Amino acid sequence: MSWTVEVLLQGYPGKSKYHGGLGWSTVALARGPGGRIALLDTGGFGARRRLLAQLQEAGVAPEAVTDLLLTHLHYDHCLNWPMFPNATPHVGAAELEMALALPDGDPLYPEFTVRELARHPRLRRLRDGGTDLPGVHYFTAPGHTLHHLVFVLKGTRRCIFSADVAKNRAELASGRADMTLDAAAHAASIARLNALWREVPGTVLMPGHDLPLALDDAGRMVPLGERACAIEAQLTEEFGNITRFDLTGAARHG
């Protein structure tokens, strides 16, 4: 029944001002009973090389992944499921049905990826809060999408994978979200998430666009690990003259 969970790709709490969404979302690797190996979300297309490198470092081949737990079907969280040929995708039935009903060209839902996912021969459409994986359950937390799932994995250190219910620590602390379809429902979902987090001491919470978080003895949020994020750009005519922009938080605020 026990799972261990580690971050493969760090989520980042940033937006691109001129080039659309960054979509740098958290992807986690979970190892469980009976040799199960699951990914929690799969990231966006631009993350593929990094994801493969991180899996290799973790000693996991893509073919060895047995399960994909998808919180919702926005492009930055689900696009890479085809990288795992032997995995069983687990997706909320209501989220999938809603995504399938959207017209092509929606800015957040990748229509071709969603349609192929719906035809997957091993697809598990989640409907009732349980999965067929021991020690893994979920609940629906509407707001960011109307059918967004939060996964909870039992282990020596319980893990809550919340993705974009609360994308970052500011949303957790304030109870408010800046991308929502229903602000009142979203606030209730964040409140539920915070309460669940505090039920079991030592629980790790993994937001969709931030570092993993724990609570100290005073109930304050503590990030686990160090943020690593930078952009390297070729801005001059001199080949190899690279300008590096550190995105770890040293920029001015406001």
C-alpha cells in the first residue's frame, strides 16, 4: 500500500508576457506496491527531452511506467502520455467528456491528444473517488477546471498531488486563484486541500507550478529543495555568446 513520490520536473510559478503560457508544470514519479511505477501528470511537449533525462537518472525506462495519473487535460499537464507505451492512463471521466465536447482550437485543451487518449485501449475513466491502484485515491476539486482531480498517495510520507487546484504557495496561502472558471468553487477546493494537508503530519503537497511543500511545526509552508530555472539566449551575432537569465526568484517584484 506504500508509495514513494519524487519530483521529476519542477513546476514554475511564472507566465510568459508575450509568447503565450509557459506551462512549466510539475511531473512526479511514484513507485508503489507490486512494482507499480506511476507518473503524476506528464507535462507539455517542450518537456520531453528533460523528462526522458530525469527518468533515466531515476533508473526508469519509459516502457517500465505502468500508470499515468492525470489531474486534468490542459496541454501542459497531459501531452506526453504517448511516451509511455505500456502505461495505463487514469483520467477523470467528466474531465475527458468535457474536453471532447470542446471545439477544435481551444487555447488550453490539446484536441488531438485528447481524442487519441479517449481511444486508448487501457484507459481508466475515473468516476467514484477510487482507483484500481492500492493506496491511491482522488477527489474532484473544481475551479481551475470544473472536474480537476487531486491524487492522494499513501506512504511512509503521504503525498498530495494537487496540480493546479493551487498552482503555487501564494494560492495556498491566500485561498484565491488567478486562473479559475468558478472563483467560489475554487476557494472551497483550496480550503479543502489545505485542511487535508494538515490532517496528517509530514504530508508533502505537490502544487502544479511550484516546489513541493511541507509544513513546519508552526504550520508554515516550507519548500522542499531548491528552485532551478533559467533561460539561455543567443542575443548577439557572435555565435556561442550566450546570455543566461536566472529565473529562480532574484528579479524585482511588482
